[in-house]
Amino acid sequence: MVVVHAHPTVTGTILRVRGPLELKCQLGSTDVLQIQKVISGTFEALRSQVKSEACVLSVCDSPVIIWPNKGVRATPEEITPDTLCEDLNQWIQTDEQESFGKKSGKKKSKKSSAVSVINLHLMMEVTNSGSRPAPILSRTVQKSHFLATTLPIDCVVCTSSDSTIKDACEHLMEALTHQLCEMEKVTLQHMNGTTLLVPEAFHFLLPEPKGLMTVIYPAGVPDSQLVTQRKELHQQYELPVDKSYFRRANAYHFPGEPYRDGYLRNPHLALTHPILDDGKVYLVQGIYSYHHYMQDRMDDNGWGCAYRSLQTICSWFQQQGYVEHPVPTHKEIQQALVDVGDKQSSFVGSRQWIGSIEVQAVLNQLLSVTSKIMFVSQGSELASKGRELANHFLTEGTPVMIGGGVLAHTILGVSWSETSGQIRFLILDPHYTGAEDLQVITDKGWCGWKGPDFWDQTAYYNLCLPQRPKVI
């Protein structure tokens, strides 16, 4: 396991190179040292291959091909070693284009603050130009063991707005060579006889100014068995020891990369913060999925809002890497309440509501997560709970489920002024029944900032405040 440094700038471009490299070893001995020597020799050959003129980088969804070790030669011919990296975006084909091989006309705005990602595919030329001698075939009969696996290369390099393709290729070749060195270390460290665990690269975005880093983990080894390595990383980079940064679920999600499950992540990031006199904003920390009515082919309209709020909370713990348990279904939630003795067996499969106390019980039963309950005798009192909620989001950072009357919501943050007492609540509404359309969800207020009058002023409310596990 190792860390590779990269620092994305506010207006920079991330170059991400992925591709398979075949690791093939013929072992003539079962001696451990001899096997390790052969594997190391094979990795050295792969490093030489990456540094050779046969190495090719293909810009995904474009006609651009770059030979980084041939003087940074590229096609089309308009692209030179001095071309800016961000100008490669002009060649990347968009969905609207019908003709391949033409510039898209898409140029990054000088005022844009978004980090763009250019994906490249790592390839190797298998033929050379010129005359070739006739092949000679020979046959040797001997006993040997053959090891073969595919190394999933995944390198990132962060460039600035004035970085050229030549600069980027130099950094990429260094990063690829370094990643192969670290993959070799992980492979040898976790080798068992002639069984190899495939080394995999994971990228993590750490708090500023540390930036984007890459860690190599062996496939098949769970996070629970990598605690020692994570502790070393926390010490090395002076990170707090009560928060997870290097679990696989913490891996950086690159801009533009779709989530496979179809759920929206963090829709609140599209919102503008309210402005209060001397106010500060306290938000959920990390990533969650938006769960709401009518998802998962489940018609829970009118009764499942608390279930959906609970699912959003569970998704937070899953995507921060604290638990591996999948987000529970309605039936699994109901069964958990039966298992703890809170409900009768007839509750499973019903359309009965649940509240904050049941949410607390399910989190403890399924995820071993403890929660605090805040009781509010009437909705008008919620306006005075700014300090408690601000402290929760500052220290725990988890979504909060609030139930009152027949409705449940998820609180994702507060904007609160300690001097004036003014407060706004960031609400994620599970009663939404539409498609996963971010603009509709934010424009219509299904995820939005609400004032104290949003709550029923005379109804009582219970808030479930999940506590973040103090582990790495």
C-alpha cells in the first residue's frame, strides 16, 4: 500500500489514465525467494514497457492519440507538445455531435471554478513499422507453474491551467512507473504461495492542502484487515484518528462519473446558502444518497417517509465506509424492529408508519450505530435549537431524521446566527415522488432551505441524531 501525491487546483485539469497491463510469470521453482525474484523481474519488464516508445495514451471519446515517449507525438497534427492540457477538451466528443474526429468547440471558461477530468486509456503498440524476420517456432517440454493476472492501472495527475501536454506526459510516466513499483510491493507483501492478490488503486481527496492521493490495496482483503495501514497513513499525513479517510468507500468520486445505482448524491450542493446577519452554515459532512417516495419499485406514498429518511441516513454510513451493510429495504427495516422486540411479527409487510425512536432502534440493530434523541414539545421550539444542531453537524456530521405528527423529514444542516438567534434549516424531503431530476428537486424545494415556519408550530417533534463511529 502506498500514497501518491497529486494536488488538484481550483481551475486545473485532472488527467486520469486507466488500462490493463498483463502480468505473466513462468515459475520454474516453488522456492519463495525465487518466485518473488521472477515476479519482480516481470514488474520491471512492465515498467520498461511503460517507458518505451510502444506506450500509447488514447484520449477517451476523441480521435486524440499520444505517444508520450516518442517526443510526445500526437494525432491529429494540430496537437503539439506545447498544447495546453485543458485544450484537449476541445477534441472530446459530446453526445450532441454526430461527426467523429472534429473539435467539439467545448472550451473551458476562464471564469469556471470546476475541475475538469480528461480520461485516457493506456495501450501498447504490438507491431513496429519496417521489415520483420520470419518467426521461428520451438517446443520445450518441462514442468512449470504459470501465473497470470491483469493489473488495473489507474493513475491521476493534476495539472494547472498553464500545463502543456509535454509537462503532463512527463508526470504521467513518472506516476505510472511509480504505481507499478507500489503494485509490486503490495503483490509481494500479500502473496500466498503461488496465489497473487490483484493490487488495486484507490484515490482519496484529503482536506486542503493535502489534496488528491492514491493508495494501493490488495483485492479481496477487507477494510477491517487494513486498520494498521490506515493508522500509518493517518499518522503520516497528520489526520484525525477518529474519522475515516482511507476506507474504500471514501474513494474520490470523479466529476462526471455516474453512480451505478441511480440515486442522486448530495443534491444540497446545488443550493445557495442563505445569508443571515453574523450567521454561519453547518452542514452534513460526506456523501449520502437521496431516498424518497416511490423509489425501488416500492409504492410507499403516504406512509414511508420515515423509512426513506432512515435509508438516507444508512446511505451516509455506508458511503463513508463505516458499514458494509447495504441500505435496508422497508421489509428489512420492519424485520429489524420485530427482532428487537419493538413490533409484532405482523408488522413485517405492513404499511404502518415509524418514527424517530424506531429509526434509532434500526440504526443500532442493523448498523450498530448509536443515536441521540432530541424531544421538542412543539414546533415553535425548533427555532431555539440552533446551537444543538450546529454542534451536531460540526462534530458528528450525520443527517438528522425529524418526525412530527404524520410527517418525517431529513435535516442536512442549519444556517444559524449565535448573536441574533436567526436560523434556517436545510431540509431533504422524502415525500418527493418524481424522477431523479436535480433541477426539479432543488427548484421545487424538495431539497432546500426552510425557515422556522416550515414546522407545525403546535405539533411535537422527535429528532434522531446518529452518532458517527470514532474509528478510522
